[in-house]
Amino acid sequence: MTDPLTGLSTERSDIDTEEGDIDTERSESHSERSEFNAEHGELYTEQSDPRYREIDRLPTEEIARLMNAADATVPSAVAKAIPAVSAAIDAIAGRMARGGRLFYVGAGTSGRLGVLDASECPPTFGTDPELVQGVIAGGEAALTRSIEGAEDDHDGGAAAIADRGLGPLDSLVGISASGRAPFVLGALDEAARRGALTVSLSCNPGSPLSERAEHPIEVVVGPEVVAGSTRLKAGTAQKLVLNMISTIAMIRLGRTYGNTMIEVSAVNEKLARRATRMVVDITGAGPAAARDALEAADWNVKVAVLMIEHDLGPDGARALLEANGDRLEAARRAGGAA
């Protein structure tokens, strides 16, 4: 006959064991949450700023003023990174001067900003579209909609760089607000393996992207008005830095003259007027003479300037320009301009 007390003791033992298992599970769950928070809580771009926790209850104008005040902090954050930005630009321009290309790589907002900056170089500086290229995780479709999982594809990032044949003269700028996007890390690693110059642009300190880049740029802008929405302050910071990289690199390469877009492509009437005004300002010629020279020079401002100043035909002006490294100032001096 079974002793009922023994059975009861066994049941109590089972209950104690189950409660112990529950406590263990709770402890493990808490530990997992702690590890997650430790990993992600350090990302300023993911934190929630208590000042904005009730913005959904505020009047529109007050929200707008809060956003404007938050945006006003971005330029000072960029200013702190200028030494790193400048060093990266000099390294990029040095390689481009020897025939290298510049690649921007990013996912989501960061990728779209890279593609935007690259796409604006040909009309602004008269560059070949291959010279500055933007690569976004998920391809062209990701420019207008989110492509699930594209950011997490480390191998896809590496493959995108391999497909474009990066080499030792090329430069890659990996853009990631968190500094952790696997697609960007994969691209950066592959670029480094191929001997290309590697630059990172992130908005968190000490990120994996920064640790792997030759020239890490960190613009720490802090939490966003809408927590985690890095298209806001982080995106603004990235746009400002990308403006610096492309613009100053092109200045270093002689793609401007003073502060004018000397290589502008006169693809519409507005730009044709701008080109005419530049020729007038540089040479002192009248608008009609400037436009005639531009039409003969296929709207190449530098060629038109040399035609007017040295009484040359288009071919002679192009030869003079080519002999002086395609730099207008050097060609003007070689031709005897004051």
C-alpha cells in the first residue's frame, strides 16, 4: 500500500521544482533583456529622449519648434568632426587625382543620401557618372521603398563591391547611423581587402564601422525627436558631411573656379544663363559674346573663357586646357592672362 504522505511529499517536490524552473526562466529572460539593453542602449541613435515623450499631445507649431531646436544642434556636432572629415577628404581627393573613383555605401536613409550625393556630382561638377557612385542595400528599388532584410546582408555588401571592381585607387565611404549595418560592414571589409581607401560615417561613438575604417568619422547627434528615426538629426548630419566630402574633393580636383561651378552642364535655360554669367564675370566680355563663345565651345565654360581671352578656336582652347591639366587658372596663366 502506498504511503499517502510519501506521495504528497513527491507532489510538493515537483511543485518546488516547477517554481524553481519558472524562477530560472524569469532570471534568464531578465538577463537576456539586460544583454539586449546593454548592446543597444549604448546607441545614442536608438535612445528615447524624455523631452519628446509627449509630442503627440502638443500643438503642431510647438512640435515644429522642438524639431527646429533639435536640428539646430546638428551643425555643432558636425563641427567637432571636421578634423576627421578633412583628413578623409584629402585622402579621397589624392586617390581620385590619380584616377580613382568614390563610392558611397549605405542602407535605408543612409544609402539614399549616398545615392543622392553621387547623382548630383555630374550636373554640378561635370563628372562622369562612374566617378562618384552610390550603392544602397536592396538596389534601386530601395530608393523608394523599404527592402526587408537588405540592411542585414553582410555578404550582399561584399558582393556589391566585388561587382564594381574596386581597387587600390578607389575610395569607399560606408554610411550607417548606428555604425553597425551588416551590409555596410560587408562592403567596407571587401573594399579594404581590395586595397581601397575606407572611410566610415556614423552617428555613434566607437562603432564596429569606425573600428574597421581607415578614416572613421563620427557625428554624435544624440537621440532623435522620434526615437530611432535616424532620417532626422542623423540624416541631416550625414547630408552635411557628404556635401563636404563631394564638394571639397571636387574643389581639390579643380572642378570649380573660385566659388563657381565652372564644369556646370548647361542642360536647361537656367544653367545656360549661369554659364553665360560665369564667362562674362571671368573675361569681362559682353553677354552676347560670351554666349556665342559658349555655343561654339559646346557650352564648356573653360573652353569659352580661353577662346575669348586668347582669341582661340574651340580646338586650340581645348588643347591649351588639356596641356594644363584641365585647370582653367593654369591655362589662363600659360596663355598670358593676367
